[in-house]
Amino acid sequence: MAFYLGSGYEGGHGCVTFGEKYVTDLSVDTFTTGVPANNAISSHQWVTENDCS
């Protein structure tokens, strides 16, 4: 699954792989733009692992 900083799948993104199943703490994660991901996710969508880079 890809999660995005902006609504409509825009801005930086981050990914949760199938093997991770869930995320318990986003305080150490950042979007690809370098913005902290904690409490900043505006949209998400299911994508293949190859599309999540």
C-alpha cells in the first residue's frame, strides 16, 4: 500500500509492503519528499510492490 502526503495520491509517498502487514509507529518514517509521515497521511491506495518505490 502506498500512502501520500497530499489528497488525490499527490505529494511525497511512502509504502507498506505485504510482508509488513501494518505499521505501528510512523514517527520514524518520512515521505519521499523528506516530510515526516507521522499524522500527515492524506490519501492511500493499494499498489503492487513494484509500483511502490
